[in-house]
Amino acid sequence: MKDCKKKRQIAIISFTFTQIDLLKGLLKDGKPLKHYNLLLIDDDLISLELMSTFLDTENFHLFTAPDGQAAYDLIMQKSPGFFSCIVSDVSMPNLDGIGLLKRIKEDENRKVLPFILQTSDRNPENIKKTLELGAFYYLIKPITRETLKSVVNAALKDYENHLETHNTVQHLMRIMPLMQAATFHYKTLDEAKSLSSLLALMTHDPKNISIGLFEIFANAVEHGNLGITYDEKTALINQNQLNADIQRRLSLPEYRDKFVTVNVSMENHKLQVTVTDMGNGFDFEKYLEFSIDRIMDNHGRGIMMAKSLSFDELIYSNGGRTVSCWVHPPVNSAEKVD
């Protein structure tokens, strides 16, 4: 490479979200999904019919399969964006739910598709294993209509957020490597989506890293600046009122001037992102690892998944008000010098 010995251009940038709105113009508008294609999988026809009855709404188009292999064949017949969520039993003939989960997560075009497992197995180690493999949720049978709908709706909302963070134009890939240090301020989840997409373009794996960044950025808004407690978020998701409550709080005098600060630096291809909110902090330790106590909750896994799937290092400080994330370059990625 002829120019590799030249000193790399350094761009030191500071943004508020008045300026970030201009950058958002470089991103394609993410459009919420109005109808969802759900794939339900179970070899027990009664369980399959029960799930179908629970999810029989005008917003859901339901597809069913009797085992993992039949489901996988159906998935492969459809385009990568056709299904919005999978709900699968674990123990099935031909290909079980774990085997299907592994195949989906190994598929670059479908790995962000939310996968919900349901089973009567309460073994904590088995539950932990499935979540580490990338399952969005682990439902313990018997399940209720309210629980299933709440979990599916939460999974669909996460999926929409992930699709929006990935929906960026290609020419930003040429701009972001110039950035070596920057400071950003944001207030809303929409701004968090745009910023997570933008910063992920500085890395070798934008799709997965944008997901982790958004989880951290969203946490700083919801639980940090807006003071939404864990139990409050659980209830709001169950009532499908989380977004409405976030908008309500953003307009209140005690919250509307709060913002999240993001400091970014790149050195030797190693990205560091430090996020600081203006809240009261939280007990972050219990959210860094899997906990059987929260297995039936409809949220609470974002930090754990970000730590395990998106970042090489993740460290909280300042009582939970600050978190630093590091993304290392892949092995053998050093620039060659002629």
C-alpha cells in the first residue's frame, strides 16, 4: 500500500444533537413494521394450536411448523426479512429448538431475528446456555396469553430497533474511519439509534456492535436520565405503554434538559466508547451476568447481551452513571506496509 506510511488524518469532533440531526439525514429512515410474520414451532399439535390462539391478532400473520427441520426449510424458502420473530419448542424430532437457534444465529442475514424458546425445562444451566447462544427469551411452560403476547411484542420492538440501527447508507463507511475522537450529546431513543449506527461504522462488525451500542445508549435514556425503574419498565411493556411514557417524561421540566454524553476515541484500531448519563446511577452488577431470578421478566438482558455479543470489554463506573465499552480489531487486521 503506497500511502500507508503517511500520517493518518485526525478528525476531532464535538456534536450536540442539533448537529446530529444533520447526520441523521445521511441515514435511511427506518420504517416501523405494520404487520409481522411469526413462525411458531412445536411437535405437540395442541401446544401449537394454543400458541396460535394466543397470538391470533390482526397484526400477526402466523406460520407453523412441526419441528426444527421443517421450520428451517420454510425459513430458507423466504427472504431474510420475511419473518419478524420465531417462537419454538426445545425438544422436537429431526432438529430441536437449540439446533435451529444455532443455525439462525450462524446465518449473517438472519442472526438478529428474535428467537423465543419455550420449554418445561427449568434447569438454570440450560437456560443460561440458550441465552448465551442468542435466544431473546426463554419461556417456561405452561405459558399464559398475557405472557406470550408481552414477550413477543417486546421481541418485535427490539427487532425494529435493530433494523433501524442497521439501515445506513454505504458512503458513511468512507467517512467514519477519519474520525479519531468525538463527543456527542443525545436525548432521545431515535437519536440513540442514529448514533449507534454511526459509531458502529468505525468497527469491523457494524451489525452486531450497533446492537450493543443501542442497548447501552437506550439504558442511559430510560433508566438513567428518565429514571424509569426496572419494575416500572416491566409494567409499561406489559401495557404496551413504554414509548408513550418515555415521550411523556421527555417533556417534563425535571427531565427535558437532561442529555447523555458519549465520548469516542480510536487508537490503533481499538474503539473506546464512554457513555455518561445525568441520572442517579443503578445497581449494574446484577445485570452484567445471567440471573435465574429474572428469567420470566420481559426485559433485563440488554446489558448482558451487549457485553457478551458486541464488546471485548465493558466496565461500569460512577455508580452506574458511566459505562465504557471497547471494541478491539480482529486478529490479523493490522495494516500492511509496503
